[in-house]
Amino acid sequence: MKRGWIDKENEDLLRLEAFFDDHTMSVHLVENNPPRAKRGAPGDWSLIELSDRLLTYEELDTLAQAILETARYDRGSFVEIEEEGAAVVQLRNYRIAIAMPPFADKYEISAIRPITKLTIDDYDLSPKLMKRFESRAEGILISGSPGSGKSTFAAALAEFYSHQGNVVKTLEQPRDLQVEEAIVQYSPLDGSMEKAADVLLLVRPDFVIYDELRKTVDFEAYSDLRSAGVGMVGIVHAGSSIDALQRLIHGGRVELGQIPSTVDTVIHIEAGLVAKVSSLSLKIKLPTGMSTSQRDLSRPVVEVRDFETGILEFEMFTFGGERIVVPVQGEKPPSYGRRGRQERGAPGETVPLSVSYSKKKVTVYAGRKYSKQRIDIFADGQYLFTTVIGRNGESSIRIKTRQGRTLVDAMEEGATITGQVSR
């Protein structure tokens, strides 16, 4: 009998643990497919087949029912979501998603188990960053792609704050952060994160770990708790720090002037490590690249700097009624007004883009260097469409068009948006 299978002779189902070994991150069981598992570590894993035998509907249904029954009666487990065709279960330290018809076209069970539990000391962070955690950082976003190790770092940070003598809570859906007993984990109350946030305010926590920020209601709840003086750590699917901030400002979720008081630090995780730390501050200034003769254009500008070096990398401000996010490090600053002829982009050249959007349009800012040039737009390296940059260095795309919807959907999914001069 193969590990993890139903024995056809006695119909006994082996435990879910039978599919896992010490290096297994997750197991994926799909009807009419062989069982597969991700093995390795965050950022360094491979998907392997556990057998060449195909799973049947009956086998998966038996396993799913066993999981649900166990979760209902085991005090260390619970059913987080149960709808027609779908269920999410926390079975001890396994997070399990079950999908079946009519929600999915076939039966599927995905089980995730954290294989790494770390403390903040394991990350070998700089003394400068540790000092910021201890004394200043109270609005933190942890960004990264799926499987990068965001939740592992968030759990380590939660326990660090707890050991510093703070009352720490988590707000999760589902509740799967691996934290110590002193930290109470909350989930949506009556299906509402807003109601759960209201209860959390009565509990008066010092820090709340919010896993994860997806919809507008999540960002609003995060912002409300932060405005009430609660230290917040939010987890966001994003390909970079600036992409995480783009999701924060989308659709007016947070007013521009409130951004640094809502989020002061962004930690970007890649392959289980802290790859980049950004800090935010608000200045009244002339945005970089504007002519000094345009002093009357001084305005509130959110500066995004590399935390360790202090180098200014992005500026966020309002221009022409739109929110603009402009890269300023390593590239010629964007030009406003008449400042002479600029070199044009060469075919195939990578274009540093900034993308923002409102209810009516998506604005792709490339800079005047690329004015009147065709730019290919990519999301995580996947071609989306081609647009023409206007004389003002940007392209406006109606939100209701196919291109506009495609670009917004990609940003909402945390994709990295890049550009290239058309060949």
C-alpha cells in the first residue's frame, strides 16, 4: 500500500501526515491526477509527484470528510469556512483548502504545513532595523510573493513584540500563523473583518498582525486600527515594496497625507529572507524633477527611501488630480515643463514605470524621455498590451477597457508591472 492512499482491501484511510516528510511545504491532491508535493524551503522548492497513480473522486471525498469531522471535534482544530463546494480547515498546524463541484470542476485538497519556525534573531537583521522595531516602527507592511516566507517572518515579529512586553493579537482568515500561546488569534466576526477590528479595539492590543490585506475592507480596517494608535503589521501579496504601497493607495484606500502615519516601514521578503526595507516620510517640497522656477508647485510629497542607505527611491504625490508614484533613484528624474531635448528610449530598452489608477482611468507614467513612443506593458514578465506614451510622459487608459481591466487585475494580484520600448 502506498503512503497516503486508501487501502482498497480494508478501506482504511491513512492520516494526512502520511503525505508529508520533513521537507514538504504543501501537498496538492487533485482528482484524476497523481498526488504532488512542494518540497524544499521558501524561495527554493520543487513540485514533485509522489506516485504515478491517479487519485479518484471517492478517495478524495473520503479524505475530505475525515478532515472535516476531525476538525469539528479536535480542540486544536477548526473549520474556518464551509460553503457548498468549498471548505477551509485548520487541522492543528495544517491549513487545508478543499474544493469540489460546483465550485471547482473536480475534487481538490491542498494542505499546507509550515516547515520553518524562526525567531527574529534568525534573520540576522541590522542593529539599525532592530532599533526601529523596538522604538519607532508601528505601521509595517510585509510584502512578498506567495511562498516567499512572509507569514514566517510575521510570526517571528509577532513573538518579538510579545517578548518585549506588548499585548499582541492576530487578525487572520484563515488563522494559520504559527505563534506562541500568549498571542490570541482572531478571525472575521460574523464574516466581517470590520466587526473583528471593533472588538480588537476594546481588547486594547499594543500590536495587531493582520494576515492578509487583500480587499479594500482589509486596508480600511488596518488603517482604522492604526489611526486608533494600535501598532500594525500587515501582510500583502506584492512583487516589491512599491507594489505593496500601490495597493495601499488604490482607489483612495488611504489619503496621501496619511500614508506615512499609516505605514512607516515596508519589509520585502524573498526566498525566506529580508530582501529590502523601505521607510516612508512626508515632506512639503517640490517633487524631484520639477524646475526650481516652479516653486508654486510645492506640495505634500511622500518620500520612499531605502532604509539602510537612506537613498530616495520613489516619490508619491498628487499631480493633475491623480496620484503619481515616480521612481527617482538610478534614473534621470522625470522632467516637467521645458527643459530641453532628452534622449529617446532605444528599442527593447527597459522602462521604469509607475502605475496609478482611479475609478475612471489607469495612468502609466514613464517620463518624458519616452514621449510619443510605443511601450510594451508586462505583468510578472507576461505581455499584456502596448500603449503610446503622451507628450507629458504618461499614458491614460480608461478603466473600462480591456487593457485597463487587465492592468488593474494584475496590480490587484500583486504582479510586478514593467515596460519595454517596442522593437
